[in-house]
Amino acid sequence: MKILLLLPLIISLISCSSSYNSKEAIERGDIVDLHGIITNTERLDKFIENIKNQEKDNVRITRYTIEGDPIFYDFTFNGTEVKYKYDNSNDQHGKRNVRSTVCKALIKNTTLEATEYRLEECVGKNAEVGNNFRFIIQKNH
């Protein structure tokens, strides 16, 4: 019930944002996290499948701040490794930061409570950015 009451407020905040809005992100195929309401998760699973099959692919997770600004998490698989880029340069209320690193894999772990996606074996400059990446989808009980 709380979500139904908050949804109009969230949508109005997002629609006021002059940058990349959630509707546009969903239409482009991004995995969108709009304050816990997550869409296009099947695209992330397809990306992991393509990694296992050594097929080149790319995917974006777009999370929105409470003010409606997008934060981008970009993943590109070139057939051997995953390039990860964190980009919050559109966040008008935070310290802007764009950093990237290279990792061996994007892993999915499912439990009764949630599904967690995380990067593994990140190396080189900014490796901690990849090693600290977690995307958790809580299951509704």
C-alpha cells in the first residue's frame, strides 16, 4: 500500500528530471531501479548467459536518486572480460564520479530472500569499484 501511495510522487520526481528519465531508460532496454521497483531484469540474466557463451554484449543498469537523477552502471563483455563503468556524473546532488575497471565475470546468486549480482576478479586501476559492486533484487514474500 505504501508503494502505491509513493508511486505518483516518485513518478512526478522522475518526470521533472531533465536528464535521462526512467521511461526512456526502460524503452532503451536498461535494467531500471526506480527506488526498489526494478524492470528489465531478464536483460541482466541474458547478459550473464552471453558471458558464459563467450558472446559479446553490453548492458546498463540505471538507478535513480530520490531527486530523480540517473546513476549508470555500464557493463561490456568483449568475449573474454567484463569492462565495468560507474557513472554518477548526472547526479546533481552528489560528488560526481566516473570510474571503470575490468573484471573476469558478473555472477548471479539466488537465495530465498533475494537475487544478488556481483562482479568477480576485478583487476587494475579502480579494481575496488568493481569488487564492491552489488545489485540486489529483494523477493516479495
